Amino acid sequence: MLYDLLLDIGGTGIKGGFFSVDHNIISDSYNFNSNSEKERDVIIKHFCSICNQIWNYIDDEDKRIRNIRMAFPGPFDYKNGISKVKGLAKYESLFDVSIPNEMISLSTEENYSYIPKNDSDFKFINDVEAYALGVINKRKLFQGYRVIYLCIGTGAGSAYSVDGKICLDRAQGIPENGWVYPIPYKDAVIDEYISVRGINKLAQRYCNKAQSPLELSMMVKNGNDDAIKAYREFGDDLNSALLPLLKKFGANTFVIGGNISHSSEMFLSPIEESCKELGIDIIIESDTSKLVMMGLTKL
């Protein structure tokens, strides 16, 4: 039977799984280290090793590989599988490297049966766009839906869809590449505020220590007033930064994911009130990785 190998490539970790083309079933996800700070050959070998481990999880004597599908953070040449990440302390050594060509070359040397032999059998997509495709299909956000997706993690990852399709049309009120993170906000850009870094800075200011979102949320649950104030300001920043973008695009739905979305009840009220006035539905979809995997099967 035919299978796709699915990889969600992150800077600190990689999640992987497989998709049964014949049965339309996605496997459980498996976690791996990223090795994103290593040199090129080590990373490529690591990608192949991950594929090998996932391949071995498939209990099928007649298994055959169709695609390797990767969700990768930008900037990235998704058509050709070439990373353009630079200056972000992750995957630096892959800059301008063709990932399909490198993996095919290594598999030819080592006779790896689980690596496709043609670069057209490798498919790449932005990680948040993959998440968006997963949400679109889970929630049936097709005809009539204008949606902004925001994954809040190490940065503010984003994507836009119109009528169930990822959209990059600037004329529709969409920023370049569908990316909100570099848009100016206050004294910097949105990424500096709507992210783990943003939470860290607020925790430092209010609690005198750069707490993680999880640590800060535990303090909120324990009734810490300073932590409550920090998350309240984070919610105000989310509202101030995203509301103009929702209006410009004419969104009728706003989807929030990423790890910080698990604590959404602590910061969501300002943008909830604003969206309610505008008739915009807010959806929280926190199982980001599962939805990325689902999105990869829709390429």
C-alpha cells in the first residue's frame, strides 16, 4: 500500500507521522529532536533517520513510499524545497540548500528504500498554512469564510484563507506572504509582542522574572495579581495588533492556535469583545501539531 511520511519541522523539535493513502488514515505523531543548530550534512542525515524510524512504525509488508511532506517555517522556497532561513539561530546551515536533492543523494548512497527518488515526490508548505488547511477541513471553513489563522509560539505565525483556500492576494487586504509577524507595532513589530518573547517581557516587567507562558499561567491560576496583569496586557496587545488586520481583510472568522492558545481564557476577552461587535467568530484550535499533520495530507 502507498504511504506519505509527514514531518512538522520546528526549530526546537520535529513531529512526524505517516498517512495511509489507501485507507485515508493519519498515524499518531512521534517526537524527535530538531538538531537545527547542526551543520548541513548532520541535519539531512537526521531528516532521513527520522523518516526511517517512522517508516519502521508502518506494519505493512507491502508498503511503498509516495511522498515525503514537510511543514517548514519561513522564509522558504516551498516550490523547490530550499530553505531561506537566516539569522534565526535555526537551520542556518540549510540556507540555499535543496533538501530533496540532499536527501535523494544520501538515500542513493545508503540505498534507503523509504526515500523517494524524484524531487517532485517531496512536498513543502509553510507550517501555519498546513495548520490552516487542517483547520479548514476539520471545521469545514469553505465557501463564504474569510479567515485569519494565528499560531502564537516562538513568534506570531499566520495564514489567510478565502472560501477554503489559502490566499496570498494583496488586493484582498492580506500582508505579503500572509505574514503578520513583521508588521510594525508599537516600537517594534507584532512578533516582539504576540509571542513567547512578548509574554517573557511582560512577566519580567510585572513579576520581576521572565516567566514562560506555562509558568505565568500557573501563577494566574494561583491568583497572582501581577501575573493576571501581565496576561491582561498581552490580551490588550493581541487586540490592538490584530483587530486592524481583521478589519482590513474583512474576516468573519479568527482562528488562534499555538502553545499559548492553551491559556487563551487568560487573555482573550479584549479581542473577543471587539470581534463580537464586528460579527467575527473566534475559534481556538490548540492541537496545532495534529492539525498540521492533517493539513499535510491535503497538499
